[in-house]
Amino acid sequence: MNTPSNAVPESSLNSQAIAPAAMSATRPMYWSVRRELWENRSIYVAPLAAAAVVLLGFLIGQMYMPHTMREPAEMDPAHQLAMPYSHAAWLLMLTAFIVGVFYSLDALHGERRDRSILFWKSLPVSDLTTVLSKASIPLVVLPLLVSAIIVVTLLIMLLLSTAFQPLTGVGASTLWARLPLFQMELVQIYSLAVLALWHAPLYGWLLLVSGWARRATFLWAVLPVLAICAFEFIAFHTSYFGSLLKNRLFGFASDAFSFTGPDGVPLDPHLILLTQLTPGKFLSTPGLWLGLGVTAALLAAAVRLRRYRGPI
Amino acid sequence: MAYIEARGLRKVFGATIAVDGVDLRVEEGRILGLIGPNGAGKTTALNAILGLTSYQGELRVLGRDPWTERDQLMRDVSFIADVAVLPRWIKVSQALEYVAGVHPRFDRAKAEGFLAKTNIRSASKVRELSKGMVAQLHLALVMAIDAKLLVLDEPTLGLDILYRKQFYDSLLNDYFDRSRTIVVTTHQVEEVQNVLTDLMFINRGRIVLNCSMEEFESRYLELMVNSEHLAAARALRPIHERQVLGRSILLFDGVDRQQLAALGDVRTPSIADLFVAVLGNQGGAAQGAAL
């Protein structure tokens, strides 16, 4: 992992004049992101631990409860086979969301709390680079990492199923033929991208609060929002703000996926296939672009705020 | 070009004026000691110089506005703000890697050379190091950066005497040269007296004394006066007088050495004594002077 530091030969005399300008754009960003991973190991430990729990549970399920797989169900057998895989993937995505939320709440607060902001500010890294590197954790790093973990986890689950197929009674060929694993993995990667884009303003808000609040970042992030909801309900007996929030949390689903078949039949939400993805509709939702605009504004505010902020 | 140039530098926090119209010019190759009581405005002034706080008035550091160009400025400026700002979770090896990654003028081999002379292992985390070792680590990082200006705000606070001595020794022997400038604030003035080239006293946000050490040595003399000459000595208008073991010690500003030598023992005063004299004359201003 040392190669990037050797990649730019800054020690040679000729390049010394060029190096500062050349490195300014990407290297501080790269190292700032690595720094986040050093400090916050939960970014990869938590999804890996969740994957381990999923795999262990699946393994035990395969060993002790083979009957459930054999019982004839009214459900389509492919769907029945796919269920544990789908649930595993959604569990990992939920883990990524939780890690992203708590990471963001601490990202700009921790460095002020432990006074290390004075050390970071003594280095030629701009506030913009710092804030963007922190925002990239929930928006880029976690989705990529969890995509990879999901791909590997689902593969291991398939291999486990194959190994236990004499017990479960599902033939390996049936399993491999009926389970649309590759499709499912592509759908999960798509979903992670959709979630990151749709939830971006949430992370932007959390980062801003973590840069602003002196203490209790979680309360500052949540209580004002609840207060607005309560105020609106008491004063006007409406809940527009609440629906706005709900839409920001879950509203991506109706735009990014289609849950009705071509003949108008509702489809099983547990197993989403490639044909059900509607990226065009998602990308043309005004809510998405509005959200991204709000994210940019929140991050810009966080950048500006960091300039004024010292240790707490 | 002056490394630091300030005109009418001012910083107000609510009703408190932390820095009150400071004019300052620091050239290259200087070691400036900024001395003042707690709350005198030293740290605020340094923070303005380092781009950590906004200010009013004119300020240029290496030709840049520190408040708007901090990240650019930090290629040529290093600072140790306090002994305890290295993040506690970071490993020594990670700190080296990170600074090498983001700083174009960091010489990793040099930093490793400094660390090799200490007991700091590269696998240790900062939280596992003693206070003195953290200071050594920070100093090793900073000394391996080829900066023009180094700012040290109470760099040896809380360190024991061995570390403090080593700190200034390595700074002078391994780091300082005539193309760099160091600005240091400290309460341990006796330790820096022989290190400084320039001296500045700051009190209540204003500069009350600003001179080079040559000037300091030629201008200020301390006379341990023989009791029979006390009246004659007082007639020369000392700026300060104190009693030590029954003898009077008088501090003079700009009085001829020969003239004083006839009245008793003459020597260069310590910075601390001059500080007390200068601030004492400001009418109780020295209260809380932590010297």
C-alpha cells in the first residue's frame, strides 16, 4: 500500500518545482481518505462483521433447517431460493447506512474534540479537500466497499449451498440455474449507487452538524428535525415536513425500481431483477437533483465552517 | 521580503480586544521570542499569522493572506500549536506516511533519522507515547519539512527539563539556518534567552517592547549597586528597582556601561527581569504574568 507515496519522485531536484503543483489536486485527497480509514476502522470492520454474521447464520440454517427448503411453497421456487441472498444483501446495505450516519456525525466533530484539527490545519490540505474526503466516505467509499463485500458474501453463500446440497435436497444444477445470482449482485450495486445519491443530503446535513455542534451531535442532528415536525403538526395539523423526510429516506424505491410487471401484476419486492431497474426514471426525478443541490450547499457550508472552527 | 508583515493587526472577541493594532515585521533568518502574560494576545496573534483565525488590519505571511490562503501557505510554514495536537489514534508510521503524502516539502528519511535517535517505535500509536515522546515526534515531523517559517506556541509546555533542553538543542543544531525564521512563544523565558535573535513583549494585545537581542544586550543593563552609591545610581533613573538579599538591583535603559561599573557589578539582565520591569511600569499590567 506504499506505492502511491513512491509514485511521485518528488525528491529529485528537477521535479521539485513541478511536484507541488502537480500533486495538489489528487494526492492530498487520496491521503485524506486513507487517513479516514485509519481513524475509523468501523467503516470496513462493521460491514465485514455483518457479513460474517450473515454467513454464520446461513451456514447454521443450511445445516439444521434443511426442511424449509424442501417444503413446497406457493412462492416461485427461484424466489424462494433467492430470499436469503436478498435478505443478506439488504442487511449489509443497512449496516453501511448505519455506519455512514455515525461516521458523518463524528467526522468534523472528532478532530475538534481531540484538538487534532490544529495538526491537520498545519499541513497544506485545504478545508475543501478535508470536507470532500470526509463526505466521500458515506457517498463513495462505503458503497464501493459494501458492493464488494456483498458480491463476495453472496458467492460464499452460493458455495455453501452447493456444499450442503445433499442436505437441503436442492440439486447443485438447479441451484445454479435457478438462482439469478449475477443479476442480484448487479441489482445490489445499482441499489447502493441509488441509495448514496438519494441519501446524499442526509449525509451532508450530518457533516454540517458535526462541524457546527460543540457537543451532542446526534441530538443536534435529530431534535431540530423532530421539532419542526411537531411544530408543523401542532400549528397547522399537517405533516408536509414529515412526508418530505420520509420521501428522502425511502422515496428512491418508487423511482429507481419498478414493482409491477408488464401486465400490471405486482412483483415480489424481495427479489428485484435487472428488468425492474429504472435508472432513466430515477435520474430524471427532480427530487434527486434537488437533493444533490442541497448536498452541495450543505457541504459548501461545512467547508466554510471548518475555516472558522478550532478545537472545542 | 519580510516573512511576516502586519500593520494595524486587530482581533476582537465580543467585548474583548485580544490583539489591539499590532505592527510587526519579521525578516528571514530570525528567531523571534514573543513573550507576554497569559491572555496577552500571543496565541491570537499567532493564530492570525497561521490562518486559524480571521482578523482586521493588514497581514501578509510570505506574501500571502493567511486567512484565505492557509493551505497554500502551509507548504512553507510549519507550526506546533501545542504539545497535544497529534491525533491519539495515529501510528507513528501512519503519521510519517500521511505527512509524506500531503506535504511536497517533507523529507521522510530525515524524519526517520530524527526518530531513530529516540525511543519511539514506528508501530506505536500516539496514545501509547509519553508526553515528551509526542513532542519529539511532532518536532521530528516538523523539522523534516523544508519550511521557511516555523511557529511554536508553547512547544515545551508540560515537558520535563531534559526534553525541554533537547527540544531547543535540536531545533538550533539540526533545523535552524539563516534562510528560516522561527517564532516562538513560551513562559520558560530563561530557556530561550540564548536562542533568540529578537525579542518582543506583548501585553493586553499591544507590543510593549520590540528589539533585537544585540540591542537588548547593549541597551539594558542590570546594576547590583553598592549601598554607598545607591543615591547616585538612582539619579541615573533606573526603570526598575528590586531587592535581593538586602542589596538593590537596578535596571537601566540606555545608560553607559562604564558609568554604571563605577557604582557596582554590571551584567546583562535576564529577559524575565526585563519583562517584570517593563510590564510592572505599565501600572499593574503584569498581574498574572506567568514567568
